[in-house]
Amino acid sequence: MIFATNFKTNNTRAYTKEYIQTLKEFVLKNDIKDDIFVFPTFTSLDMFELPSNIRVGVQNAYPVQNGSYTGEIGLEQIDEFGLKTILIGHSERRVILKESQELIVEKFNYFKERGFEIIYCIGEPKEIRDEGVDSAMEYLWSEFDGIDIEYEKLIVAYEPIWAIGTGVSAKKEDIDEILSNLRAKIKVPLLYGGSVKSSNIQEIESIKDCDGVLVGSASWKIESFCEIIKNGIKG
Ligand code: PEP
């Protein structure tokens, strides 16, 4: 399984340091080999000494080395910490920050060309899901326009917008249906995200095409993230 935590706009620099240290100790003590990703805020980025299966990444970046893009960071700032992992296409960036598919593709290509591991997020809104699986799939495939789905360092995260931050995950059969449709064309790991927590992780990890989870709110405290990992490791 892959376990990823997206801090969004949460946690301080001091707490992130403590969080990552505790995570490292937990992983080493329990001899966990699964891949674990942490996406802290920009202000909490640092050089962390970690086992190779724990990777810190950025939640976003502008596709430039450096330049005049107020409020953004570029490759120069990411390189300073030796980071090689990025989250692209999260629905909060698509919807709240109005990021277009065109810009998302630009980011994807820029970081792909530089060998970054990319967690690429897709997800449909409720009204589309309510129209049925065909509409949902049409919407989701459109979020792959311009994206190289064969990129070897790609991980896809399916995150239905209506399940994010609501406390109510999509139903197992609905996730199953979408992931198996995606799996027909996509060979890279597939994650599910949307109100994953320690109480539903076992049900989610039992889904055939689910290779892991991207977790928001239930992972912002290290104890809960460790609990999710412990319960979610496939036996
Ligand atoms: C997310 O935003 O990536 C997410 C999955 O959030 P939550 O777990 O809070 O639904």
C-alpha cells in the first residue's frame, strides 16, 4: 500500500518536524516497507533524513526555475531541500484556485521532464457522479487530457470532490467501479482519497485496484496517520 498525507494549509513548521520524526520512528520500529508520502506546507519544507520509503513532497509549484510569480515557488526552492515529489491537479487547486487543465499539463510536463515523482489527482463533482458512472468516467478522463499516463514515476489519486473533507467516504462499490474503469487504461498505482480514516481504511484497502490512499484531515495528527498506516497495511 501507498500512504500519502496532504497537510493542505495545516500544521506549523515546528509540528511538521515533530510529525516527520515520529513517523520515521514508527516506520523503523515496525519495519514498514510501504511507501509513505508527506506533503507539508511550503514553510515547513526542510532537509529531512528519512528512509527511502518515506518521501516528502510539495503540494504545488510553478513550472519555472525561478522568476516573478508572486506567492509561488519554483524548482530552485524545491531543489534546495533535495525534494523530487510533487502533487499536481488537486481539486482544491482546480476548483478554489481555478487552475486550468492547461496549466496543470504545463506543471506535469515540467516536473516530469525533471524526473519528479508525481501524484496526479483527479475527481468528479457530485452532480456528475449523480448522472452515473459513464458521466463520471467521461469527466475523469477529461482530467487526463495532455497527461502522459505512462510516465513511470506517476501515481494517480482518484478523489471524488464530494467525499473530500466531508467525513463521508465514497462507498466501497463506487470506488471499486471507478478504479476498475481507470485500471483498464492506467497501469501505474491508483490511490483513493476522500475522507479516509482509521475506521474505513481496511475496507478501502480491500478494493481490488486500490494501491493506496491520499489522506487529508484524518492524517494531520501523527497519531491518527500512524493508526491509518497500521490498520491499512495489506497482510
Ligand atoms: C484530500 O484533500 O486530498 C483529502 C483526501 O482530504 P480528506 O481526507 O480530508 O477528505
